[in-house]
Amino acid sequence: MRNILVVDDDYHMRVALSEALMKAGYEVRAAEDGRVAMESIKKSACDLVITDVKMPYINGIDLLGRLKKEQCSLPVIVITAYGTVEHAVNAIKEGAFDYIQKPFDTETLYGIVQRALGLDSGKIVCSSKAMKDVLLKAKAVAKTDATVMVMGESGVGKELISRYVHESGQRREMAFVAVNCAALPENLLESELFGYEKGAFTGAGARKPGKFELADKGTILLDEVTEMDLRLQAKLLRVLQEREVEVIGSKHPKKVDVKVIATTNRNLSRLVHEGKFREDLYYRLNVFPIVVPPLRDRREDIPELTSHLLKKYARGTDTRISAEAMEYLMQKGWKGNVRELENAVARACILSDYTVIKPAHLQDPCDESDPATARATDAVGSVREMEMKLILEALKSMSGNRTKAASVLGITSRTLRNKIKEYRDLGVAVP
């Protein structure tokens, strides 16, 4: 179970945060200021620190600085009051994973926490020559300020490679800021990237720094950059050419010094030919291309990856994988690449009751086209029964938390909600 340290001198906020995180299945301990937090960490390590900024003795920014010196890989989330933009900017520049602005809702909290905890599983595990060649290229370009384009299918680990570039370079002590260009509509993506001034539009009650500003002196990752609207592509081109951003509502551009890494799972040349991606931007981004091969083309990585994932999801138990199950993994097509493998291992740990993982525990209940899956399903019942068992076990394991259960299952919260309704209509007791 992941251990989170909450640091806040406000008793009520400390309790509220702790209870919300414990409800989500995390192990939580609390400290009333930075001094107590440092003592707590010396006694017992944690996986994540969430800290307020304004506290006596050692404030949140100073605590962040000390933690980064002593445990540079420990992710830290900083909580700032509404409108204190300078705290957010300073926190990111000092190495905070992200910041949360008060007031915030639990879904926002859970989302940032899940992403932050993903960092300590960010080790690149490989033994194949193909992936070792990728790492050599990444390390070489990390020594420069050249723009990098990381290409590959969904789930191959493009963001991990991007982080590797950042952490291997001269900017590693500065911020690494990731933006998912596919997750936001055009208007929101623009303000997310470039920021806005107070009063720039209805609802802009305070100045918001853009991701480029937060990444100043560090690295910005433009994840799935090909999903960006053509108009925004033009603004991005200006940033790359002039090294300055046009903040919404401001008359003066703001200079930025950032290393840019972009990723895509699509064919860039084809998109340019179809007029869906600017040719001039293509050449600006594609200075140093890195292609991450799919898992099916580097199967020798599967045993080591599986061992690494077992440590992550076995919850300290002695869960192991049978020879037959490993053979199943080696033969599977892995259309979803490493992400699909991770979901399979997470599900298998639950289904095996953290004992011995067998082929039946690894099959995807939604994929009846895989012959190996079909054979595994025969051993445990129908696909429908297997699916129900899988979902109920995941909900039970996550103490009824649907967001976490959906994440482990590799499905959307909406799909999980529909399944729960279906089971309840059949009279099945759902946690």
C-alpha cells in the first residue's frame, strides 16, 4: 500500500486530506509543519509528500528544497491558496511534481496523487537491444537543448522516455512539466499552455501561469502533440521560434527558456500530407526523433517487466508467476503494449489472491479473439462470469473506490458504472 505524508499546520485541512486519501485506499500519516515532517521521514520512508506552503518553522517551499536535496526522487505536491500564483511557480521550479490550488475537490486531488505516485514506478526496465539503443539516443540528446520528438504506439512508454531525457540532462534539477494535448478542448489547452492574466475573460478571477512559464529553465512535455488544433499549432510554432509565449490577456510576450519534448502515436508525415499538421511545426519539433518499438518487437523485455510489475502490485506478498503464465505472456500479441501488460499483471494479482499467477488469471475478459485467452477462459468459466469476478474483486480490493478500481481494470469509470448497474439489476451484491 502506498504511504503518503500530509503536512499542514491547519488541523481541519490535515484531517480532511488524510481522511480523503485513506478513503481512496492509501496509508496516510500527518505532520503539522515541515520540521515534524522531516523527522517523520527520517524515521519511516514514504512514497509521496503533500504539503501546504504557509507553515511555521519550515514552510512548504523550504521543505520541498530539503527533500529534493536528500531524496530527489520523492514526489512532492504543494498546496497553495487561491491567487498565490508566485507560490505555484516557485514550487514547480523547485522541483514539485505539481500543485493544487485551494479550494479543490477530491477528484482533482486523486488525479494528481495517482500521477505523482506513478513516478516511483517510472524505472525503465529493459534487456532488449532495441530498447537499449533507444536509451542511448535519449541520453545523447539529453546533453543538449535540442527539441525531441518521441514516437511510438500507445502504451509503449513514450512519457517514461521523455522523463529519462529530462533526468539525464543538465536541466534535471529543474521542473519537468507534462501536458496531455489530447485531454483538453482547444480553449482550455490554450490557457493551460500559455496562461492568462486576471480579467482576460469571464471567470478569470486571478492570473494563471501557463505550463511553459512553469517549465521555465526546465523541460516541457507536449504529450500527443498531433491532437493540437491548427490555430494552437501556430502559437506553438512561435514559442519554438521566438522562445516567448503570448499570455492570454497580456500585451507583452513572456520570454521562456525550456527544453521541448513532444510525443505522438500517429504518423506525422501522413498528417502533414493531409493538411492536419503544420509542415513548419513538424520540422521544428522533429529535430531529434526517437522511435520507441512496440512490446511485440522486444519480447525479451517481458520477463523483466513482469517481475518489476509484480513488485509494484503484489502488495508485499510472495506472489509469483507460473512457468505456464510466463509462456502465455511471451506469446500474447500485446496490442496495448506495456500498459496492457501492466493492467494484466495488476488484475492477475487480484484474481490469484496474491499467490501463484496462472494463465487463466492473465486473460482479458473483453478479448475473446485471442486463442490463448479463450483457452484460459475455459478453465475458469465463461467470459461473462470471469468479467464479473474480476470487477467484483477489484472493487473489493480497492474498498469500493470506483476510480481506483477502474484504473486497475484498465477501463473507464463510465464502463465500470454501467457494469455495476447491470450486476445490481441481476441481484448481485456489489461493494
